[in-house]
Amino acid sequence: MKKRVILFVFLFLMGISLGSCGNVKGGTGGNTAHTESDKGNEKSEDTTAESFTKSVEGDKTKVTFTDNDEVLMNPLMGWQITASMDEIIKHGVPDGYGSVLLRQSWDELEPEEGQFKWDKLDASIAVCQKANVSIQLGMYLQASDVYNFPGIPEWIWTKYNIPHQMVNTSSLVDLGRENDYPTKHPQYENKLYQEKAGNFLRAFAARYPDGTADILDVRFYGLYGEWDTGWNPYTWPSREVKSKALGDWLNMYIDIFKDYKKTKLCIDSIPDAASRDRYTEYRTEARHDIAIANRFAFRTCAIGVNNIAGGITDYLVAESFPHSPVNAETYYGWDPKNFNLEQTLNTFYQVHTNIVHFGQGVAVADSIRFQNLEAFDKAAKTMGYRLLPEEITYNHNVKPGDTLTISSKWSNLGVGVCWRQYPIKYRLKDEKGNTVYEGYDKRFDQTLWVKGETYDFSSEIKLPEALFGKKAQYEIYISLIDDTGKNAIALPIGYKNNLTREYNIGSVTLV
């Protein structure tokens, strides 16, 4: 636990909290009052310049902000690269990418039953954490695929002789292969196979607790783990067997990772030009109903290029959004000769995607971005969330016994959603930049904010009596913080706002 969080907790226990009987009406949190002797406080720049207008009416000041049109690198959204553990360790994360889909597989991590090799995954996660990007762990428990990425350890076949099917893919001309490619699928309904996979996932959960990654994407059915990939069918004995088996897998997934609160569980959804009636039937057959009820994230790995999404993806997102974020990939990878980039991005936006990738690894991702920088930057401002404080109003004179009331109106300019809560923090600084007060309000919850709506919020702050006694003016700053107290979210106001992620909204005089 970081020092600031410890201080918050200590003050909460001492009764100086931001609770209903504390300093922010209706909130829960903490505050600190500092003195002139506080040195080494970070000094925030005036990040509001060139993006706001201010008006005064009576004892109220209203600040109106406009979008600064900057590309914001925020958690849980943005352009994503796909990388193996070896790639990310060797190349790192290129600029402009806010998320990494880190591929690893059961056979790599448990090459012999009960013998685990975590070193590469540890190192890969450390690289991503140092780069301060969101992490999606693509965990492959899957059939062998056309990229020779086996997924399932050999001992499953040799030691336990799990029944399997050999299934041929359709022609993969885009991969330079004219012939079908045989893939080996386990019998997904086999209880022994489910048990062994479950043992591995339990070991994984013990090694990597909640919050290690932002998304856990366990791919346990279909080619590439893409659920029902139509061009690589697995023959089920019946729809009833399929529905029960997939339900068993999802319920096991949920049970093993039941302690995950920050890390979002994820499965694939396939686009399909299906009718509403077909979707209603399919959602139960494929057990998407379980995923929706448990607010899974959905990964769509085959959005049609140059088309609207259509069918199952549209119906599923309409039912699950905004509780479930979406990340998406085209089914042509990166090939601008075969698709219109702008039209394809518009397809992504229609399903409210937070994350977009074209199946490219680290080695080519950087060059792709620079060849299409304008389009990439425009998309980065559209996907995911973009939280704008349209208006902030506060009383600019506060007397002993009064409260500092800060009211705000917010909007989300992005097509996606911020699925993790980031409370709002307030700081007052004196003319030397020293913090004299800070506190946060946990009632501030942006997790269901969607584009096209506005959201009102108000905090009533009871300032420490020690700040009164002589007339003094203090600058007011706001920020959105994570659970360690760190300023976490860049807002589209001011300039250079990716530096401190703390924003000056004006000044208040204490008399």
C-alpha cells in the first residue's frame, strides 16, 4: 500500500473522513491538511489554459471547458498491439499504443503436468507495467492453429488420451496456404479434460491475483479460442451437449476467478449476419447469456471490413453495453489494399469498442502507426471513453463554518465506456504550490457514462478550521484517481495534460 493511501486510511480512522458526517457530503474517502513546512509537493502546471471560459455571478464562479482535441493515453482503452511473450520482452511497447494483447498458452506455462514456468510471463507483464499500458492476457487453451500455436500441452494427449477431433480449416489464401490445414480439437465436453484445464487455471489465478491484468481473455473453445469460428467447425453430438459443455466452461471460469474485481473476464463473440430470432436462440446455445449476466468483456476478432458489424455482434452489444466493454479486430489483419480504414473504424465504433487492433505484433506496429498517423490519432480520440467536465461551478468565497460546494456537469465523448471507477480528488494549493488540503469523493462514478448524455455531480467540502483565520486565496485542482491515490485519467482540457493529470479549475478565497 502506498504512503498516500495509508495516510487516507489513518485520517479516516481518526474521524477526519469525507463521509456523510465528514468533509464531502455523501462521500467516502479521506483528506489531509498540510502546513507551510510541506516541501517536495509536486507542482502542477496550469493545465486549463486555452480551453476554458470563466464567468462570475454573485458568489459563484462557473468554468466552462471545451475539448482540446489531444490524443489521450488512458487506461482500459486505445490502440492495441498483439505480442507473444518473447516479442514483448525483446521489443517492448511502441509509442502510441495504450494496450497490449499478450499471448501465452497453456503448453508454454505448464509443459509438464504440475510443473509451471512463469518466468517469461512475469517478465512480459513487467515490461507492460513499466510502459504504463493496459494488459490483456490472451490465455490460449485451444485447438492447434494455422500459426502452429498449439495451446494445449502434449501431455494431455499422451498421458490422458483425451478424445479429440481433427478438423480442417477452409482455404487460407491470405496466409499463403492454398490447402486446408488440420487442427486438433479436444472433446470439449470431456470431464477429465475440463478438470485438467481447471487445475491449470487455478494455479494461474494463485500466481496472478486480481489487478495483475486489466482483461483476462481465456480462449478455451474453437480455433484461436474464437468460440464458434464458422470456417473451422467442431462437430458437437447435439446442441444440448454443446450448450451444457460451454455452460460448464464458463461457470468454471467464473468460479476460479471469482475474486477478480478489477480484472475483467472476457470471451469471444462472433459477427454473423443472423436474424434477431437466430441470435436469441444462439445466445443460449453458446452461453453468451451467462457471460452477459456476469458482465464479461467481449472480444470480437472478426469484424467485417467495410461493413456494418451486423447480426450477433450488434445484438449482443445492444444487450450488454455499457456494462461490458468491447475490443475488436478485423478478420483481414492489416491490409489497407483490401479494406477502407475509415469505414472499418466506423464499424468498430458502432459496437462501442474500447480497444482496436489489426492482429499485428510489435515488429510492424510502430511502422503501421506512422504510415497512418492522422487516421490513428483520430481513432484514438473516438474509441473508448473521453471524459469532459463541461462545466464546473463553485463558491469562490468560503467563511468559517461554510462548505466549499463544487458542482460539475460531465460528458463522455468516446464511443466506449470506462468500466472501472476512478473517484474524484480535490486539492487546494497556496501561492507557493504547497498543498493545504486534499480529499476525494468516492461517489463519483463514471462507469456507465455513455456518449450523448450529460451527468451532474456535486461535492460539499468541509474545509479544516485551521485554514481560516486570515484571508487567503488558494488554487483548486481536480483529478480522477485510481485505488492507490494516483492521478490516473487524462482529461481533454488544458494542455500537456498527460503529465500530472491534475487540473486547475480556479481559485477560492477563505475569509
